[in-house]
Amino acid sequence: MTLQLAFADPLLASVTDGYLEIGTEGERYVLLSASAAGVMGLAPEAKGRPASWLQEQLGHEQWPRIEQLLQEQDSAVPQELEVDIVAGSGAIKRLLLRGMYMPSGLVWRGVVRLLPDTDAHAPMARLEQASQAALINANCDAIWSFDSQHRLLAGNTAFKKVFEQTFGQAIAVADSLIHPSLPASLKETWQAWYQKTLQGVSFSEQFLISHTNHWFEYHFSPIIQEGVVVGGCCFSKDINAQRLAEGERDALVSATLDPIWSLDAAGRYVVGNRAYQNLHKLRYGREIIKGESFIDPNPTGPNAAATLFWNDIYQNVLANGTFLETEYFNDITSLWYAVSVNPIIIDNVITGVVCHTVDVSAKKREAIEKEALINSTDDWMWSFDTDIRFITGNKAFKDFVVTITGHIIETGYPLLPDNYKIEGQLELWGKNYRRTLAGEAFVEEIHEVHSDSWLLLSFNPILQDGKIVGGTCLTKNVSHLKKAALDRDRLISLLNKTNQELRQFAYMVSHDLRAPVRNLQALVKLFDKSELASEHNQEVLEAFGATANQLNDTLGNLVDLLIAKSKTGVTSKEISLEYMCQKVGGVIKQLILEKGAVITNNFEEDSCVYFNESYLESVFLNLATNAIKYAKPGTAPRLHVTTEKEPNGWVKVRFKDQGRGFDMGVVKGRLFGLNERFHTDSDSKGVGLYLVKQQMEAMGGSITATSKVNEGATFTLRFAPAPENLPAENTGLDLGAVMGLHQ
């Protein structure tokens, strides 16, 4: 199509700027004067061109603005528009188009003027634009823009690649974005999205590409120039990994038995797992509806209390944006729940809340039972913080505080008030509290002056994440125990005094009787039996002498027993066994010679024991004389003494004889009893082995025996090892020595 220039309008013909006419004659056309072509950096041509030619020169991004200009059909108002054009040299020119629409000829006529580049930063701005274009092309996500006819204005490399892979052909500027091969449903979807953008709405959509099973998120924004929507742009993002993660998360949330749900900023239901949906249906008798408001300022009916409870929680978190934790009793299920509510914050804006509840009924019941148990005791229990202020306590402690102060104690109450009037108590309690807060766990016994009670206090620090945040105190009233201990001490003292008096009486009786008995014995010996003519009188006299001797022996044994029992403390030292054998052998030398006894020993393993010397002499003397006394008739007595060292330091000393022995089955537990006799000998008293056992056990040792009739007996003594630090002397009281009975 060729159009001749016609400057019919004198005003336009006289201007020095280039002339531009855009009109319609069958199709849209453009007329440029030579000066206009020069201004625009184009070759001058005296002919008309299709409007698409100018569109290509200005660029598809600029052309919608021209279209908008041409639609301003008010002839009384001149129109102006600034546009950028890339000249043949590649330079960017900014042009001013000024003219008006001529309704009579359906044509827009105006002038083109080149604007000077007055901005010193324009080159940098253009460089920035070029850089942004490069960055957009380098982006792996698809980015493109479109005009009002859903045609491509511009697209980055990623978009063009995706388009070509999807539809099998390249896309160029001005090509329709709604490809003919798209299914009808997808055409409707994309047209609706483009149209929504052209209405000035910014929004996002997520979409699954079915043939690749891949998720994308599309962000649409309108392009607005001078208040007019001239197109739109779209940014797509691959969210497949995110959707998979969300799917796994949703599956986990749905699988949990804990109710989880979320609300938007207006308190409307968004989503919840199956556990919550079931719980909601149980309370309200119906399925939950998405978008349903969960905030009701004036609830009524049986669920009013529950609704008010949740109203406060939702509004609190939505207003403050802070995490909230509390507990909730569900009257429908009769279960206790721990409630956690988190705000959803996006770009510093609270957009909703997420709620999570956990069934803690078992723990709650345990806590209630524990509290009931704690409150059932009369012992005082309480806890305190690092400022020594009351946290909580049981009923007994609270009642006690009311008793002494007249006030009900509450959390935060100072446990060391400035007006504490009882002398010494403030310092005492303060010291115990501070010891606890320093990390010490301890037990203390004190006298509580208010109730005149003795208290046993058990203090323990409270640790949280390794840090001391307070302490606890358990107070037990031990007044009855204290009284019982005092009564016991008084009774023991009385018993000791009584026993002492009884021992003194026994000593005195024994001492006072022994002198007359000895006198009787002396008189019997002095009496001249030859002058007794009657045989009967001689027998009576002999019987009288035997009785006096027996009474003397009995009194002697009684004294020995009293001495053994009365020694409340004895001195111990290391004693040579060889030395003790020699000492005892010297004492019974005459008896050994008379009986022809043979006594041998072997002390190779250990030759010393730690013991009281007089006790050890008595033990050795009794065992040695018994071995001689109870020898088999017609045979010389034989006794062998040996030692054995145990791994734990104890020493065994064995006395093995070859005498008459005894039946262990018969003697059983009577062997070491007082006045127990197992042989018919006239001089058998039943006291010696009893004394040996008493003396061994008094020094922490022991004695055991094995025997068979006519095969002898073996007595085994066990001596405790010497202590590491031997005392220089034991200052025990020997009542026998005090009473002068060692005669």
C-alpha cells in the first residue's frame, strides 16, 4: 500500500518538527515526513507504511502505549506521549509524540520531537536496564510479558526454551501465547489467568504439568503505565521439590493422632488433619467447612465455654504474634490437652495461626494424684525461686503460713520478709536458702519456735537446662522421734545405772562371801581328824570340807564371769603367739609334767595377732587345760597349735588335740553355753568355753569347733586384722580392777 503525503492542515504543515500521521484506510497505516524520519533515525521515505512497521521500530513493549493514545478520541485535548526507540545505529532515542485525534477522518495527526538527553545518569540507567535484561535471561525460571491480546511482548531464554520444548516450535514477539494445540480446558485456564492480570490483579497459582508430572508456581502482575494496564508479566517457579516435601509433611500431619489445624488472619478455618476434623465433628455434630469462622464474640449453647476459650487464644496470638502454650480440658472427650499456638508470619505480617494439641491426660491425672498425695501429708513441702520467693507448696505448708502470719501465701510471696521478728530465724532460713541456690543438696535439723517442734529439713536445688532456677524444701516433723530418742537415752542411762549397781552388789556379795568360805577351808585343814573316834564324824567333816571347796570354786567362777562382763573397754596390742604359748606353758608347767602332756606349735604363716593380752592368755589357758584335762584315758595328752593367714587379713589359730572329743550332733548350740558340761569329770565346771567365746567376741573375733567322739577336737579362733592407726591406749573402765577382784 502506497499513500501520498497530504498536509491539508496548515498548522501541521508549518511545524519544524517531523510530521506523523497514523490512520485507518482499510488497515492501520503510518505516514512520516522526511524530518520525522530523520528525528526517529529512520531512512526518509515519501510513502506510507503499515502500522506494524512502526510497531517493530518502537518495539512491542512501546506499541500498546501508542494504541492507548489512539483510543483517546477527544479532539479538543492534544495528547502527548514519550517513547524510546532504537535507531539504526543502536543508539536509544527518546521521542515526544504530540497531536490529536481527528474523528472526521479517523486519523491521529501529530509531530515527533527528539528530546535532549539531559539526565547525566541516563547512560548508567541504560546500562542498568541492559544488565537487568541479561540477569532475566540468565534466570532458570521462565519469565515473560504479554499485551492485551495475550500476545508475547518479551520473554527470557528459559521461557522460549520451555515453549519450544512444549509445543515443538519457537515463539516470537507478537505471537499468541495461547497455542492452538492446547486442550480446551487449558486454553480456558490460561486465558482466565491472563485476563485476570489485565484487570489489574496480582496473584499466584500452582499448576501440575500432567505430561511431566511436575509442579510449577506462576506469579502474575499487571504492567501499568500512567495508570493504565497495558499488559502483564508472569514469572514461573519450579516448586516440585517443595510440593513433594509439603505432601510428605501433610501425610505426616494427617497420620498423627494429635489434632492440628490452621486459621487465617480473620480467624477462618484453612486446613486441619483428620484427627482435628473428627474432634470438631464430635463437638459440633457436622463436618468442618473451609473458610468457616472460628471466632464468635457472642457464643451460646453447650459449646459456649469452649468457644470463648479458643476465642481468647486465637485473638491473643493474632494480635501479638507471639507463641502461646496452655492446657485445655475437653468436656466432650474428658481428656486434657497441651495446647501450642504459633503465629504464621509472612513478610512481617501475621497471616494466620497454627494450632497443635497433644493428649496429656495420663500425665495430668498423674500430676493430680501426686498433688492429692502431697496435700494429704502433714509434712511441709514448698519451692522457691532464685529471689527466695514462694513458687508453690502443699496444703500443710500453706496452712502453717496462715497460722503464723494470718495471710494466705501466694506465688511471689517473699519467704524472707523484712519484718521477720523472731530472733535468729531470718539468718537461719536465709542461710539454708542460699546454700540450696548455690547448688547444695543437704539435710538440716532445726528447732521451730512457733510450734516448739523439731524439724528435719531436706533442701534440693531445681535445675533447668543445667542452670539453677530455684529450690525445694521438704520439712518433716520429727518431734516424736526426738522425744523418743530422749526417752530412750534416759532409759539407757537408768539401765546402765541399775546394771552398775547390780554389778557392784554382785562384787560385794562375792567378795564378802569368799573370806568366810576361805576361813572355813582353813579351819577344816587345821582340824585334827585323828582325834575323831567316830567314823561317821570323819565322813561329815570330809563332806563339810568338800562343800566349802565347791563353794569357793563357784564363787571364783562367778567373779571371773563378772570381771569378763564388766570390762567396758580393753587395751589391745600386737602380741606374739610364740610368746603367749611360752607364758601359758609356764603357768601350767606342773600340770604338763604330771600328765606327761606334749604341746607343739607351728606359727610360720603368721606369728602375731592384735588382741588384749589378758584375754588372749585366758583363751589360751582354757583351751590348753581342756586339752590336758579331757585326754583319752591311758594316753598322754597331745595338743598342736597352728596359724593360717586369710586373704582379707584375718588370722586363724587352731588348737587340735587327740582327746576324748564329743558328739557335735548332741552338743549342737550348747557347746559354748554357760554351765554346759559334756563329760562327767568332777572338776568340769561348764565355764571355760563360755568365757573363751565371750572374750573372743568382745574383741571382734570368733571361735568355732569340730569334733568326733574319741578322735579329739579342733577349736578355731579368728582374729580381726589390726586397724591402720592403732590407738596408743584404750581408756576403758575395768570394773573388776576398781572393785579389787583381781586376786
